[in-house]
Amino acid sequence: RGGVGRSPRDDEEDRRRGGAMTEERIRVGIRARPLTSSEMEEGAPAWEVVDEQRVVECAKKNRTRRSFVFDRAFGAWARNEDVYQEFGAEEVVRSVMLGYHGALLAYGQTSTGKTHTMQGTPNEPGLIPLSIEACFALIEEDASGKEYALKVSYMEVYNERLRDLLAEEGSSEPRIVEDGRGTRVRDVAEEKVAS
């Protein structure tokens, strides 16, 4: 699908430029977090990242090892910058800046590293700050004279409920809707980003 207000000619130009997603795509990856001190005391980890796509469950009593394949697997050694560059987040950002809709999602149980991956720390920024930084770098590189309005939404799904993390207390709950324009979230706060 093309981006908002775009023509097939725009899509062709984007393909020639490279670096932009011109079709819908979902990638699924996994990132193993470092073991906690109590997990280290217990011995072997529960999972082992064996290569760039495969994760194996470590043997447990009376169970066979199971193997799972992903588009990309990252070990506990991976930095947020590695995930950003090697998993395609940079490609999503480029596509968004060309007018396409895009999303970066983290999914998992409590204490599995979602917040660290998405927000990061001052010393190791996560996918959100890296993406915003890349948006502003792309705006600076653009010599076409276009004017940009950069807005973001920030949501989480917790206990099967969608929660707007930017909304003021008492705001209506976001809703997922499907219509002629595709699947979108309604009633979600959008904040302008200026730096």
C-alpha cells in the first residue's frame, strides 16, 4: 500500500532511492535479556540464542529441547543500537518519513526487557529515542524545502487493554478500528516532537 497522499509515481521514486519499505511487512524477532543474579545461581539459562535466527530451549528434566526460528534473534550481548540497525527499525523510520505508516512493537512478559529495548538508558538509548533522532537527521538531510510535522503516539497493551501513555487522566480509552483506510487506533494522543 502507498503512503498517505501518495501516487504510484511516488512509490516508484521511493524504490529507486532505496531504504524504504514499499509493501506491508511484519517481522518477528526475539532478544534474550541478560540473566539476573538469581538465575545465574540456578545454573543454565532457560534459552540459548544459537544463531541469528534460532533460539533453543535448554534441556529440562524429562523434556526434549525445542527450537524456535525468528526473522532475527539477538543474544543478551546485543545493544539497542544493534537491534535498531539489524532488525529493520531504521527501514521503518525511513518509510515513515516518506509518508507510510509504521510501528515498532515490543511484546513479552513482565521483566523481559521491553522497556529497556524501547526506551533504553542515557548511556544506551532505546528504539524510541534512536528513531526520533533518525527522523530529525533525515529532515536535516532533506534539501527539498519540504516542511515536516513530526507527531508520535505512545501506547501499551496491558492485560488485554490498550492504554495511551501520553493521554491525560480521564481521557477516553483508545480503540482499534478497521475501516476503508485500514486498521488504526482512534482516540490516541498525538504529541508534536520538536527536538
